[in-house]
Amino acid sequence: MINNVTLMGRLTAAPELKQTQSGVPVLSFCIAVDRNFQPKDGEKQADFINLVAWRNTAEFIARYFRKGDMIAVTGEIQTRKYQDKDGNNRTAFSF
């Protein structure tokens, strides 16, 4: 089985480096990925993908990338199930 994803897009906001309680660097960020298909009205469409980077990768992105910069990332998709504050079952996807 293969779970490998490559995305290229622009950062939608300035990346903000944080640390877990145990001191591990973590960075949550979003990229806008243009769609190849354009509707007849000609307006570009994009998908907004939320991503998480850990450790050295998180530090690298925080140091060298700013809002609007093009970035290419590779990784794998992971899912986790949780309950929201209203008790509804949800599934979160992370990359």
C-alpha cells in the first residue's frame, strides 16, 4: 500500500512555530493549492490544505518561509477520530 502525497502551493499566513509540552517544535500552517481545472468564467479555484510539520522541518519552514511564499511538501495522510465540544463524532485529516 502507498500513502504518499506531494503538494505545492502558497502559504496563506505567516507560519508560527510552537512547542509541545515536552519541547518538540511543531508548526501548523495552511497552503492554497490552485486547481488545474478552470471553470468557463475563468476564475481560478484553489483548495486550502491544513498541514502540520514537526521538529527540524517545522523549524526550517518557520525560518525560511513567509505568507505568500510558494512551498512544496511531501508526506502521508493520517486520520484521527475525536468528539467535538457538542459530542459529535468527527474525523480530522493530517498530512
